[in-house]
Amino acid sequence: MNKIKVLIVDDSLVIRKFLEKIFTLDSEIEIVGSVGDPYQARERIFDVKPDVMMLDVEMPRMDGITFLEKVMKHCPIKTIVFSSIASRGSQTYLRAIDVGAVEVIEKPAVDVAKNLESIGRNLIQAVKDVHHSRIFKKVIIPAAFKSVDKKNNLALSKTTNQILAIASSTGGTDALKVLFKNMPADIPGTVVVQHMPPGFTKTFADHLNALFPFEVKEAEDGDVVCPGRVLIAPGNFHMEIRRHGARYSVVLHQDQPLHNVRPAADCLMRSVAQYVGGNAIGVVLTGMGKDGATGLMEMKKAGSYNLAQNESTCVVYGMPAAAVQLGAIDKIVSLDLMAYEILAQLKKKNVA
């Protein structure tokens, strides 16, 4: 079996040695280069043709985002941005994804020695998942709507008996754009878990809010779930649904991570199963791991209709595959047809 060829690009010798130590533990991974700046990386790329690149952001001579943009234009490589992104701000995360990074992972800041085994296991799995990912042309949707256009008190006072619950991870920032661009202004009350680091979900939500005719916001504790509104779980907080009479709202909490993530889609989906039942539609989009599968199974048992993105349009088919294998999915759908399938099911539920 051919090994996964990994190129490490980081100006810190300590980080390079740290990654080398981790990756040499796995027989399926081969380190084909470990360099300190993009100019050295450029030479190694042509020499060794890596399968996966681990790339820092803050480096001398050229920053990692600029370098990645050039790489994706001339010699696309599946890339994991591995950086202290918290010090650079949320725009760096979104910019990295926009220019072509498959995954963005924050460098551990504390207790590295204590958590070395867990950190190493997660990085190794990330390399393997990214290696098996697909590179798609980035989705570009011009900004068209301003937040002020959507502050409609009448819409926020409406109740809904239908809820759309979505789980996504790697590749999900683009997948959500494709799904939402075909949804109407009165989109059913929608709750989303998109795996992102703390602090970045608000920037992402604000970005989506400028693109679409419905409101998209980072969820706050107690926010009402209603037509015309999409709530995105904030990084580092689980989000669940509760029912109060004819209304639904969300609660946020910081219970232990599930599947090494917080927010976890399973937390959200289980609450949807409990409080919404057959009036819900569940969707799982592209992403690594298996988060959302068991929660979707509980939703299906409670009477929901569940959809999974098909493999050929996923960047990573991990999360949809896990839900399909568990038997939690009613229909597998191409991403470009997902919104139409959701709307068709909503229409059937209204008729019923």
C-alpha cells in the first residue's frame, strides 16, 4: 500500500519536530519534507509531490495563506492549516478555507505533553481523512443582503411546527452556502452545528447573513427558532432545542465534548428528536468522523425525515457515511439538489 506523503511547512523547529514525532508513529504516513518557509516548500512540492501539506500561517518571507493561494492555483495540494489561528482572528480561518484549505486545526496551546496521545491520534486521523477528501472549486456567492433588511418583528413573532436540523464539518462552510442559496426567505426554523473553533462561528454566521434573504446568526442562549432564521451553534458550546408552548428556542451549554468536538451534532439531534419529533427534517453534510449519526437515528425513530449528502459531492464522506451505515437516513441526495428535496418534504408535511 502506498503511504500518504506529508509535507510539513512551519517556521518553528519545535513544531516541525513535534509533527515529525507524531507522524512517524503511523506506518501509513511518510514525511517527505519538513521545511521552515514557503520558498523551501515550493521546491519540495515539485521534488516530492506530497499528498497532504501541513501549513502554518505566520511565517517569514511569505505568509501561509498567500502561499496556499498560489499553490491551489498552480499545483493543488490537499492542505491542513495548522496554526495559532486564535492570535490572528476569525477572518484567517475563513480566508484559509476560502483559498483552498481542506481543514484548519488550531495548534495546542497548553498541556501538550499531557495530551500528546490524544493530539497525535487526532492529527493522524485528520491527515488520513484529508488525504481521502476531494478538492472542489470554491463556491462564490456575491453579498446581496444586509442585516437591517431582515429585522422583521412580524417574522420573529411567528411560530413554526417544522424544524430543519443540519450537521456539517469539513467542507461544510461551502456546502451550507450551496444548500442555502436555493432556500426561500421564509426558510423553516433552522439549527446548524458546523464544527468550527471558538470565536469563528460569529464571523461565519455574519458572512452567511450578508448572502441570503433570511437571517443567519450565531446562536445565543434563549434564541427563538422560527421561520426566516438560521441559528448556528457557537464554537465550544453544545446547542439543544427546547419547546415552550408553541415555540422552540435553543439552550447552550458546555457539557463534555462528544467525538472530541463541541458543539456536537449528536447533542442537537437528540434534543430535536425529543422535542420536535416528526415535524423535523434532519440533514447531514460533508464532514470528518461520525458526529450526528446516532442523533439522526433518534430523530428517525421519533418520526423525522433525514437526508444525507451523497459521496461524490462531499469533500469528506465521513459523517454522511456513518449516518447511512447506521440506517438513520431516508434518502441520499446530491448537494445541488438538497434544498429542493428539503422543500419537497416540507410540502408533504404541510399537506399531511
